[in-house]
Amino acid sequence: MVSNVDAAAEELLTWGNHGPKWRAAVDACIAAAEGTGTIENARKAFLAAAKANGMLSGGSA
């Protein structure tokens, strides 16, 4: 379970598939950590990347 932006960013770095949704999630996590983005945007981007990588079942958002 990922419970904060830093943990989400660390988790993303362990993934092998670095497609566009992964990149968007990394960027959103960095923005949230720097205060230029929101935690909600980072959450949504992380969930989209996880789903795109087959790591999330449909109803967990």
C-alpha cells in the first residue's frame, strides 16, 4: 500500500514499464512533493499508471 507522495514516487521507480502514464505519474508526484501540484493529481496519475501496468484491478480508485 502506498500512503504518501514520496512512497508513490519510490514505488514508481521500481516498475519496469516506463510508458507515458508512468511518466505522468512521476511528474505528478514530483510536482506534489515540490508544492507545485496537488496530492489528488498525483494520486489519480499513480492509479492510472498502476492500472495501465496491470497492477490495479478496476474498482480500487
